[in-house]
Amino acid sequence: MKITRMNNVNWGPRSLTKATFDIETTEGFILRDFQMKEGQFGIFVEGPQKPCKPYTTKEGKTKEWTDVVSIFAKKGLKEELIQMASEEYDPTGDVRGRNGTTTMQVDSLDELKDLKVPDAF
């Protein structure tokens, strides 16, 4: 198992998500859109999720998202994913906004004068 893509994200000041990433299994399956998050107790990983019809859990919480991939099937797998994501994550890398655009930080406009923009734009 290895991480094949890692994108830093900035989904707003209240978002815990620092990056999204894809995993390729040894069998060749690619699992997309895992999220690396940073909470009050440190880094953790969530599997991909999709919206669902809202429902109430036994604990009384309203859920609007459901897991697409469960990462709890094998003991130690979640910890392995957290370790891999932490090693791959570069907090100084390019950041993607919620709409998929890449942003970069510049200190002056002089840094932009040699910027190459693809013809597709």
C-alpha cells in the first residue's frame, strides 16, 4: 500500500482537513479522497465519504455523510495510514481551495512576472 497523490487543501478556517490523498493497494486498486485532518489530539485520517439521506444515530447525532471505505477492518491499518500520511504531508506545499484551484503564497508581485500559465486557461 502506498500514497499516490497528496494535495494540501484550505477549506476555510473551521475545517480540520489539511490534505486529501489517494492510496494504491498492493493489488492495484486506487482508493481516492482520504482526508488527513488535524484535531485537538493531533493528526488523524478519515476514509472517503459521500452524502446520504440525513439520519439519527443511537447516540442522537444527526449524520449527513456515510463512509465509502472503512479503514477499521484490519488491526493497525488506521495507525499505518496516519503514519504514511504524516510522512508524505508537506505543510509548505501548494494548497488547493474547495473549488479545486491551486493557490500559492507570494511575498511580492515581482515573483509573479515569470509565472507561466498553461494555454488551457
